[in-house]
Amino acid sequence: MVTAFGEDWSLAMAEVETYGRLARKLRQPILEWYYGVMQATLGLLEGRLEDTERVLEAARPHGDRARKWESRFSYRLAIVSLRRE
């Protein structure tokens, strides 16, 4: 697949990992949740379905502490997308 990042997602993954390091350092639930959302999005785009489900499960507690309604809605939407693949 050709994307805005070229034929692979390495640039996007590097940016997401930078975000993740900062989120962990700041220890803010909303940032840690959004890091999981970004990881899951890349996982879906790359077809890493099992990894994506694991990431979604790991991000849930952070999202529930930050924005419970939004987190649960996003989780359910992502699981539906994952199951469709």
C-alpha cells in the first residue's frame, strides 16, 4: 500500500513512539489513551489485527480514567472495525 508516508509506515510509527514516550513521561491518562488509539489506528492500517486488539485492550483503562464515554465509544467502534477485517 502506498501512503502519504511512502510504502511503509515507519515515519508515522516513529512519530507515534515519540508521542508514546512523552505520554508515559507525563503520566496523563488522556495522553496515554490517545497513544493507544494511534497505535491501534496504525495497526489496523497495516493489517496487524491481533496486535491491534491487544493495544485496544491495554489503552482502555487509560481512556476510562480520562474520558470514559468517549473512550468506550471509540473502543467499540474500533472493535467493530477490527472484526470487519
